[in-house]
Amino acid sequence: MITLNIFLGMIGPPQIILIVLAILLLFGGKKIPELMRGLGTGIKEFKKATKPEEEEEIKEEEKKKDTKK
């Protein structure tokens, strides 16, 4: 457990640069924009899918407040 805390506490700018370079070497410069584009569209779809549920919850809460008055 102590060693886990030591390793997690040691992540800094040099380690992040090393990770980015490793990803660049693994996937190549042409693949990374495609991966990021796919990630962005996935996040947009997730937000779009959760938005109607949030709107329904807000409407239900407003109805409950109106009926209490």
C-alpha cells in the first residue's frame, strides 16, 4: 500500500512527457488525431444521451414543487 502511494505521488511533467512520447511511438502521428476525434464524438454522444434524462428530472421536480404549493 505504501509503495502504491509512492508511485502515484511521483507522476509529474517528465513522466507525462514520457507517456505522451510512448503513445506517439505506439500509434504514430497520423493515428492520434483519428483517435482523439473518435473520443470527442463519443463524449458528445454521451452528453446528448444524458441530457433528456436531466431535463425530465428537472420537470418532475418542478411539478412536485407546484403541487406542494
